[in-house]
Amino acid sequence: MDSVISSAPFTLTATPARSELLAKYFRGLGDPTRLRILRLLGEEGELSAGEIVSRLEMPQATVSTHLGCLRWCGFVATRRERRSVIYRIADPRVGDLVALADSLLADNAGHVACCETIDAPGGGR
């Protein structure tokens, strides 16, 4: 039996199956703030962390946490420009993935809005 690696809100076995990793990857996209950041970068190309904070009108610490997640999972990439960190979409497929999900949602928004399993404690796990 695989040992379990646990850190809220997601638990993985020590040797996670591809489906477990893919589910965790999608959890990276499963936050409205992170999706707003990706959309913003998709529209603007590149923005500094300060510009993202300003556009989202959210606390810097909150935005930084989300940017860290997006960077760690490979959704965004960074470069330094003087004292600023500049963010951009790391791979055009990320934008394609978000656009495809948005397109699929258009056909299923009512069902998604009514789904009680996803928002239930444990998220259907």
C-alpha cells in the first residue's frame, strides 16, 4: 500500500497515479482569483505583480499566494525587470485550456451551478 502525502486541501499517495496529479493540476485552476489572473495575463500579455494587485483590487499577500501557486504548477512564468517581477502565461496551451473550459461551461453552466458534489466537504473524493 502506498503511503499518503497529506497537505490540505489535497491528499496524494507517495507515488501518485497520473489521474491524481491531473486532478491536482486542475485544482490549480479551480480558484476564481487564479482564473482572473490567467485571464488578465492572457489579455495583457505581461504584467508586474503590482499591476496585477492593482487590477484585481485585492491585497498584495493574497495575489502573491495565488501567483506562487500558478508559477509552481507551470501556469505562469516570470522574469525580473529591475526591482519588479513580471508575470506572463508560461505556455499558450494554458490560455487555450481556460478558453476551452469557458466554452464547455457555456453549454453546461446550469448543471455546474447546481452541482452539490463539487462544493461538498471532500469535493466528491
